[in-house]
Amino acid sequence: MEFREAANKIYVVNDSGETIGTASLSFPKPDIFTIDSVVVVEAARGRGLAAKLVELSVIRAIREEKKIVPVCSYAVAQFEKRTDYQLVEAAHL
């Protein structure tokens, strides 16, 4: 299993190279991006992959000196649960 980044997503592939989870990102402003959806295929659920995708989004925001607006319900819940993520949370768009 390997986590990867692309321009508009962070994703995880299995050992066969198939994408099994994705955090989709949008960039409405130069200094802000949104987490629009976090999806993990059913067979790979329960392993913490979705939480890791959100965590890697936060790490990316720190690295790129950006803020995040969590849009999807899972990302919102993670930001509420992990108070350390509030460091990169944008108040609004």
C-alpha cells in the first residue's frame, strides 16, 4: 500500500497499483483548498485509510502554507475530532 499526491487529490493504492482511497481537493483561492470528498472502497474500509488521507491533506497544507476548508462530512468530523487540525482550518472561503 502506498499513499500518493496529485494536483487535486491525495490517494492510496494497493499492492496491485489500484486506487483504493481518495481525498479530492479543490483550490478556490491561492492560499486555501477544500477537502471535497474522502472515499475508500468498501473492501479497504476499517483500516484507518480515510483518516490518513485527511491527515496527509493537513500535512500538505502545512507544507504549502495553505489553509483548509473541510467540506465533506468525514473531513468535517475529523477536524472536529482532531483539534490540532484547527491550526490549518480556514474560517471560511
